[in-house]
Amino acid sequence: MSKVIKSECKSIIITSFLFGLYHLPNLFLNTSSQTHGNMAMSIIIALTEQGFVGILFGLIWAKTHNLSACIFLHSFIDAFYILSVLKIG
């Protein structure tokens, strides 16, 4: 995307926004989510928390040009989320 837009910073912001929106259905529909059934809060969380993580992934990608670190970090974050939902650990 940065080649098309010709700006790495803008491409990170756009893809982070899209990354956040991609997580919107999970935030709204997941019964274990604090935002379950509340569309306004789901959007806010998707664009702030998930968007911030998207920026982090974008910065990692910009520095390394390797998806492995992003995949590992995303898996690590998801594992902690699953453990917290299941009340393990």
C-alpha cells in the first residue's frame, strides 16, 4: 500500500483503521466481550485499541519488512485474551 500511496506513514494509518474495523464484528457479537451488543462502544474500541495495535504492527512491518514478528505478536495477544476469557492463569 505504501508504494501506491507513496507514503509509509499514511499507509500505516489506513491499514490500522482497516485492522480495527475488521475486529468490529467480534467486539459487537462476542458474548464475552464487554462491548457485546453496544455498537457505539464496539466502534470506539475497534478504532482506538485495535487501531493502536494495528499501528504497532505497521511500525514493526516498516522496520523489519517481515510478517513473522507481527504474526507472533498477534498470536501472543490472542493467547492472553483467550486465557482471560477462560479465566485460566
